[in-house]
Amino acid sequence: MKSIIISLLFLFSLNIFAQKTCDYSVNVTDSIGTYKATKEYMICEKIFAGNSSYIFYSLVLTDGFPTLNLQLIQKSKEFIKANCFDKNSKLFLQLNNGKIITLLHIDQENCGTMIRDDKGYDNRIIAGQFMFMKDSFAELKSSPVSMMRIKYLTDTEDYVLKKEFKSELNDEIYQPETYFINTIHCIE
């Protein structure tokens, strides 16, 4: 009887501490090198008065070099202010343990693309690649992220990350606070 209880506890503990499987949108190795990118994951969704914005993360590993891809999509019938990424842009992540992780934007200016859809909405899409600082993985794996600050070329925006939310866009449930805890092992 004792061995059955120990076996059950062991199996239960394996399920608790098991890492989630990696879900890649791209996983290529060829003569040029390797490239892995996780599927895009919604971190933030704001919908108010006919305006909406969505922020997506994707972790990328290019020949052993890890980066975070951030994509911001804004939709409105009104004017959408252009925010640009440049070499001085940064992404700050405040962890629940009080520490702040800084990610640096690659040296590439990007002000996004404006697209008008058939319903008369303007859609601005801006993407940026951010580099992890040395030793930031251990912190990101051990503590949830409570807040994100994006420093653009001329502006700064803050976002409070929710523990969990159901997206109005696709009715899926997202857990942005624990995104790095659950996926950073995919690019280590």
C-alpha cells in the first residue's frame, strides 16, 4: 500500500513540474543555420469606443541568438498615431518579485504599416525585435510579469498584464503573466 501511494505522488509531481510543450510556427535547420519561432501569443487586448489594439509576443531563436518579437495591431476609424521603434527603443518587464527586466530593440527603425480594410477601419501594424540582456532568462522563468512598458522613439506606453483573460477577438483564454515561465524554455 505504501508503494502505491509513493508511486501516485511521484506521478502527480511529474505532472505539476512538467514543462509545457513548445508550439513552433517555424522550426527550420538547413545549411545556412537554424531558426525557431514560437506561435504568436496575445499578451494584451484593449477594445473601447470602436478602437481596438492587440499585442502579441513570439520567442525566436536564430542560430543560438534569442529574441522576443512584439507585434502591435491597432484598429480604428479615427486617426491612429504612429509609434516608431528605433535603436533606442526598449521593452521593460516588471516582475511580481519587484525586479525589472530590460530588453533592447535591434538597430532597425520601424514605424509600422497602415492598411485600410473593407469596413473603413484603419489598421496600423508595427513589429519589433527585442534582445534579451544577459542572465534575464532565470528571472523570467521564476516570476510572473505584472507590467510592461514600451519605449518608442517619441513616446512611452504602459500595459498592466492580466493573470488571465478571454479574448474578444478569438474567444481564446490567454495567461500573459506567465508567458515567459511557460515558453522561455523553447528557445534556451
